Amino acid sequence: MAKFAVATVSALVLASTGYAWAFYAGFTGGLTHSDAASRAPKSKDGSTNILIMGLDNRLDQQGNPLPKEVYHAMHVGTEQNGGYNTNVMMLLHVPKDGSKSTLISIPRDDYATLDGSPHGESRSKLKEGYGLRKAAKESELVQQGTSDRPTLERLGREAGRQQTITDVSRFLGGVPIDHFVEVTLVGFYDLAQALGTIKVCVSGDTEDLYYANLKLSKGTHDLTATQALAFVRQRRDKNQADFTDLDRSRRQQAFLASAAFQLKSAGTLANPVKMQGLVEAAQRNIVISSGFDLLGFLGESSGLANGGISYHTLPIKNFAKIDGGDVNVVDLHQIRTITRELLGIKKPPITTLPAGPVDVVNASGAQGLAAALSGALVAKGMTAGLTSTAAPVQLSSISYGPGAEQAARAASELLDIDDVQPGRSVPAGRVRITLGGDFGMPAELAPPADKPAPGTPVPPPVPSADAPKGPEPIQGGSIPCVK
């Protein structure tokens, strides 16, 4: 069963109140710092990208269980439940010019290629990279003679953070990640307690008493910390059969927008007692990247507290089962195109590809896709090879023979296919592209519908009956109403 979690609205609550926290000496020094983002690509245009990670975790920073009364209050089981999945992944983009910021939620079950195959897993849900790398690092340390539990926990988590930062940057198309903020499940609960009640709005009656222990009628509600945790964790609904994980992501965004709006309008920012409680909760639970001048950044970004954020959720293509688990299949090219548009990143066009034969295997289930792509690649300078069909697979891949790596890497960049490997059965100088269910033809490769290239039919899009449509973005500055 997929694990429950939320764990990250605190980071934007922190952003909403940061300029008031500047009056508290020693705040930054009281936070836990990490070097995990030091190797990630950085923004060069003066903007700032912050990855917000929420861990499905019921332990403290040393890996110790929490007091039993905390587990009871949160209604999330015990230390035996949960794990080290990053069940919340959000990228906050703050432009240099102070214009409206953008927050992008990345669905936790998106199926992706994991960098470096942590713990032997080259493909998995994006959320699982943290735990896989943590486990691999701890195993390595134990073999080297380390047995101290706090040390294993600290170094294991650091490796997990590095994995997630690398995976998310790559998944979104190599976007810069300047800083990160990490918070656990109990961290959210602790911060929600410090905030007091938070008003939310639901568009219809909602109920999940078994898993989330929450029942709300249509309209607005003032939630306690326990209810707030249930609200952002809920992913089933007795009254709405189409309620999914994507709706849970939207709940998290709505909570952030509501919390920021209420903090400002209710005068919390001027209340020393409440502010001190937020500071102490953050210092207990939040990990931030080293060198992040949090107070300075927040002082320059006060628009975050004035509704200056637009909240977006990346779309998925369809649901699927892989190795017995439920995953989201995404069109990686679409994901990266959307991300670049939201962040204002311009990708240089690829006008030509290295010459050489390219074989295209259609394992997507979409008729005519191999011929269409083959023709498009030939137009870019490659040589037509064989086209064929194969049993369906979910993820696309590229393999190459001796001497063809450059052409394979160039095709990978053009098509947004991350899995590129030498192929034992691929002849020298040749590239083989296998198209899976995730493949989407880049718009720049598809010929106009009224002028198809000779012999290269353009297949119609294959709609998915169960794939949820991308919701309209939530705008900050109010209390949004969601499912």
C-alpha cells in the first residue's frame, strides 16, 4: 500500500512570515543546515528556485521515535509507519524582478529514471529516490564499520536529499535548484499547532474517516493542527470517487495560500507570542541548504506574503501498474515544456542531429508513431533505419552501438528521453529508440497536419480515459475552495 504523508506546507508558511522573523536574533542559526544542494545547477538570471521536500517520516532528526502522545494526536500510526519517501515535492520560483512567484507541485508517484540507480533501482516513483539512496548509503557506511545510529541517520538523510535534488532537477529538464527546504510529517503538525486554526474551503462534502480521520461539509472550516494534517494528507473520499493524489496536491497548495492570507490579515505577524512559537517550531523541524540567507531572501521577497504566488500542478498522462505498484505515467517532454514556460526558461532549438542510422521501435501502443518519428529525425540529419513495433512498455529508452553515443545523447536531448545506455545488440554506429507509453512527439518535430511528410503518418493523440486533466492554477491572496 502506498504510504501516507504530507510534510511540507511549513516552508511557504515560513516564507509568508519571514520578514517578521527577521526581528528574532539567532533564528537562522537555530535551523539545521545541509550541503545537499551544493552540486545542483544554479540560476544565472538572478531568480531563485527553492525545492520544498516533505518526508513521509515519523522520527526525529536522529532517527528516534517521537512521544506516543504525538502519534496519537496526529492520527498517523507509530514510528513503524511511514518512511523516507518525498511525498511532497514543490519547486518555488521567485523572479529577480519581484513579479509574481510560481510554485509547481510534482505528483509524488510520477514514474521516472532515477540518477545513479540508487539501491539498484534505475526506474521508480520519483518520491522513492530519497529512501533508496538513504538505504544504500547506510549499507555502505555499515560495511565500512560505522554503527552509530545518529551518524547513519544523518549521513543517510544527506545522501537522500542529494538524490532527490538531482532527480527533480533532471526530471524538470535540468532546472536550477538554488536552495531547498525539508520538513517531516511531525514538522508540519508542529508548525500547524504554532499557527493555531487555519481556515480552508471545500467545494463539496468530503469524508475519509478510516485513513485520514476527516469529515467536512461543503463550505469553509477552521481546522486544528490534527485536522489540518488530515486535510492535506487525504487521498480518498467517500463522496467523490474521482478523488486522487492530484487532488491532495491541490489541497496542499490551498492550505499554503490560506495560511499565508490569514497570517497577514489576522495580524499574526505582529504577535510576538505566535511568532516565537513559529520560530521554535521551525528550528525543531526544518532543514535548509547551507549558505541560504533565509532572512535576507525573505526580506527581499515580501510579496510572497501578499498573495504573490501562482500554484500549479504538473499533469500526468495516465495511471498504470508497474511491478505491482500504482504509478503516474507522464509525457516528459510535456512536463519540461510546461516547466520552462512557467519559469521563463528558453531552450535553444536543436536544428541538426549527428548523421547515422536510427532505428525506431514503437512500444507505445500509438499506431504509426515509429514511422512519424523516423521521418522527423531524418529531417534533422539522421539516416532512416528500421521501424518496428514491440510489446508495450511505459518508459521510453535509447540504446546505441559503438561510436554512436554522441548521436544518442543528441536525440535524448531533443526527445526528452532520459534512459540512454549502450546496447549490446545494437550494431556499431547505430542508434535504437524505443518509444514507450510516456512518449509525446515534440511539437517542433510534428509536421503540419495538412502537410504530412511523405510516408510518415502523424498518429492522432491517444487520450487516456482515466487521466485527470490539469487543474486551473490557484492564485494566492485569498482562501481558495478545493475538493
